[in-house]
Amino acid sequence: MYNGGGNYNSGGNYTNIGGFRIKPIYLYIAGAVAVLVVIYFVMRFFSAGLLAHYGAFAGLLLLIGNLRELIAPSAAQRGSTALLNVLIGGGLICAWLAAIIGAVMWIPALILIGIAAPLIFGQATVYRKYIGTAQAAADSVRRTLIR
């Protein structure tokens, strides 16, 4: 019941969070669910296996080692293996996340590897097409956001 002074006196303790009055029992339940979710992901992390962690580490090394070369302004003129390595590294990271988060992460892993595969055969022409498509997409996003 509202007492006119900004307080409610309805016989229960409430916690104000962002202007909402919440019973403490709901906060305890939310905290318990959050702890269970964290425990679940930690258990999935440790049960992913050494092979998955090795793949993630290799993917991270590919990303870190090649991202700077890929972003360089002269990368568009010369076809390099940096894009191939970044795509494969991203695929390895997504495959590792599939072992921890769930099977849905296999979708981006397979898409990244599928995009990387044509770079092996016609590297220079495919590389220019990929870079041109990425630049066109970035320009269209920039034009959309600036309006």
C-alpha cells in the first residue's frame, strides 16, 4: 500500500532496480540460474578436449598473425594468403565455440571454410572479388548509417 511518501508498505521487502520493485526471492532465483549457466559453460569448456583447444589456439594465431596484413591499404592490390588464413582461423575459432556453446556454431565455421576454399584455386582473381565485395558492402552500410 502506498503511504504518500514514495514508499510502499505492503508487508514485504522489495528491492528497487531501475525503478522496478522486485522481491528478493526473484533476485535469488535469477542469481541461482546465472550461476548454473556459468557452471554449465565452464564444464563445457573443460570437456571440449585438448584437440578443440589446440584448434582454437591455431585459429587465434592465424587471426592475429594475418589480420594486420589484411587490413593494410596495399593488400587490395596484391593477392596474399592473409585473407585465406583469417578465414581459416575464424573457422577454427567457430569450431572451438561449437564444442563449448553448441552445434549452432558449426554453421559460421562451415561458411567461413566454404568462403576460403575458392581462394586456393584462383587466388588473385577471387581475392580481388572478395575485397571488392567487402568494400561495396562497407560503402553501402556507411551510406545507410550517414543518412
